[in-house]
Amino acid sequence: YKFYFEQPNNQVTQTDVPEFDRFRMGLTFSFGYDTFNFYFYYNINPMFNDSAQIDGSPIELNSLKLGLMFYIL
């Protein structure tokens, strides 16, 4: 994983974020008919471990993916 941040006169690139939890576990739901299918994915564990904090509070950030898939057979 790579973290990249840029602002005027300052550029930061970090390739190893030790607080990032690399183990992903989530729920997937998809439905559709024929060619068109919708899918949802919700990550049930936070992206960062307990050592990632802002002002003493842990960062509890989960991801949600929504999408549309097309199957052409």
C-alpha cells in the first residue's frame, strides 16, 4: 500500500504505514438479472489497528464499495 499527500511546497510519499491493518474481512452482496448486476461490499473490520489515533481516539474507518457489473457471455 502507498500513501501519498501533496500540498504547495510539500510532497510526502510513504510506502509502509504500520498502523494499516492488512487483514480485510467483509460482507458481499450481489444481485442482478441477465447482463446487469449490482454489488455491495462492506468491510467489517476497521482499516487501521488500535495504534492509529487522532487526539487520543482510535480511527475507526470502514470501507463500503458499491458497483455495477456487466456480464457479457
